[in-house]
Amino acid sequence: MTGHQGVPPVNPGGTQREVRLEHRLLVFTGEGKGKSTAAFGMGLRAWAQGWSTGVFQFVKSAKWRTGEAAAYAALDEAHRATGQGGPVEWHTMGAGWTWLRATADADPAALARAGWEKVAAQLAEGVHRLYILDEFSYPLARGWVDVGEVLDVLARRPAPQHVVITGRGVPPAVLDAADLVTEMTKVAHPFDRGAKGQPGIEW
Amino acid sequence: MTGHQGVPPVNPGGTQREVRLEHRLLVFTGEGKGKSTAAFGMGLRAWAQGWSTGVFQFVKSAKWRTGEAAAYAALDEAHRATGQGGPVEWHTMGAGWTWLRATADADPAALARAGWEKVAAQLAEGVHRLYILDEFSYPLARGWVDVGEVLDVLARRPAPQHVVITGRGVPPAVLDAADLVTEMTKVAHPFDRGAKGQPGIEW
């Protein structure tokens, strides 16, 4: 078995041929439901591979995605207790980012930039194998975080670090740079007929 | 606080108004990536709500979605050990369905029907709050499971039991009956440029 350009080959589970470890930029965007849930579903595969995952939620409310956060906390705990799966680091902007101890009324643009700077620093250090930048489209679309800087940092990141970006209105330059883009299109939605949000489904 | 038409109101977390518990039929379909991962991401919310979840994978290979299966097994174990979250029951057709002990070379049409019959029986009994019927579009599209029967069973299921169906080519009658349909559209995919599957991303 020969390596590719110095990258050590891996043979996961013995069922695949040698796989070259690339880094991937994945985008889940569009008006439909399932963007963030697809990212968090993908994170289950990363966890099962024993990868380290960093979640950065660029959302205002600290109460956002609490179901996913609770499940990932349980997976992180399972990793610490039994060694199965991988560790998960979870940060939410709406809580002021855990490393900042910012207040809830902090400037969202400054918070978003602080979040991105943390991601950029972790990418440079190779802290995680998977980064889920949930709702990161919004600070990008609003110009709070510079698209050119993001693409530059991503282009220079050491492999293998995968990055998933979710949210509506991802800037075209980010779509162009992505290895995989899925657009979630809303075909039917219960809110259209006046239904209310449901626990376990919407949060 | 008044109930609606005999359905007891709930007030999850105290942050929402009273929510009428409906049952939902959700469909993730289309050619793009993220259908099953969106369903399994949504299941994390159900788990965090303490719901019982039943996963039925209508796929041939027993090795399918092993990452998600491992993560859900860890969440089920966390529930049993600490009481947090909810229980998860996981069945894969490619393994012959656990309750059947069928052989790997069993007739896939018969296996698919046996899987659906189990789901129908559980729906009638109200065993789970969430059912993830992964790749169920395929036996429906092939006529192995009758669409009319499925819609009839779903229409008569006791509330609140949510059902998520994933896969390409979901029959139109199922789409019509669904409360939410998201079509995952492929905008870009690394396989288009000849990239190979990656551990932690594709499985």
C-alpha cells in the first residue's frame, strides 16, 4: 500500500480501499428545514470515528438547539467515561461564548467576530477533526465576519479538518469554495397551515 | 389554560405557549446529501425531550449508517445509566431485523414488508414518540410495501407519534400526506470531481 504525497493512507474497518484524507468544506443552506439537523447528524459519524468535534453556534439565543446540545454533551460524557467515540466541545454565541464570559447584551457583531477568531485559531492549531459552524451564514451575510478572511483561513488549514457551515444566504464565494453544497428546499411545512412548533421537532 | 378538543396542553420549558401535540409526518427526500443525517439530527431533539425513538433502516447492508447507530446506542445507554434523554430502539433490515433472525440473503421485498409490519404494529400500540424510517422510500417506490396501506396506518395512528421518512423517490401520495417535506438538492458534491468517500463524513 502506497501513500499519497506524504499523507499516510488509512483503511477504516478494512472494507474500504485506502482513503486519502482530504479536508472538506460542507455547506447546508436553503429555505427548507434540516440544515442544522443534517450537520448535527453528520457529527454523529465523526463522533463514532473517535474524532474531536467543535461546535460553534452563531446564534443570538442561548436556548437555541438545546436538544442537540444535550445529546452531544451526553456523547462527550460517554467518550470520557468509556473511551468510545470522540470528545465534543460546544460553544454558543448567545451564551456569550464560554471562553469570553461576555454578557447576554454584548454586541452581536463583536461576538460573531470573536467566535470566528476562536475557530480560526483552532483551525491553525488543528484542534478538532470536525467543526460545525451552525448558522455561520448570518454573520457572513451581514459582513460581521469577512468572507475573504474566512476563505483564506480555510484554504491554509492543515488537513484533515472538516468544516460544516449551515444557514440561509451563504455568500456565493463560500459556496464556490465548498466541496459539497446541499440546498434544503421547502416543499411543505406545517407552519404554512398555521401549526405551532412542537417540542422534539423544532427544538 | 384551556385544552384543545380534549388534547391535554403541555408547556415545555415554560418558554412556549401551550402546544397542541399533533403527530407529524416528515419527509427528507431529493438527490442531495443530508436526508438521513437530517433525520438523525432531528432524533437528537427527540432524545433530549426524553422521547422513545424507534429507528428502522430499510437498507440492504448491515454496515449502513454504523456511525449513527453507534452514537444512538451510546445515547440509549446514557438514558439507561442516568435517566437523561430517552430510549432508542434500532433495527436494520440488512442485518435481517433483530426480531426475525433472518439470514443475510433473505428476500429483500419480504424483509421490507416484515419491517413495515413491525412499524405498523408499533404505531398501533403507540410504542414510540418518534419513528425514523430511514431509506423507506425504496420499498415504497418498488411496490414492496403498499403506499395506500402505509397512508392508512399513518392516518389511524394514535397521537402523538411522529414519523420521519427519508430517501430518494418518495411516492407523490406520501409527499401529499406529509406535514413537512424538505427536498435536498445537490448543488456541489466532491464525488463529482472524483473524490473518494471519507470516514466520518460518508459513513
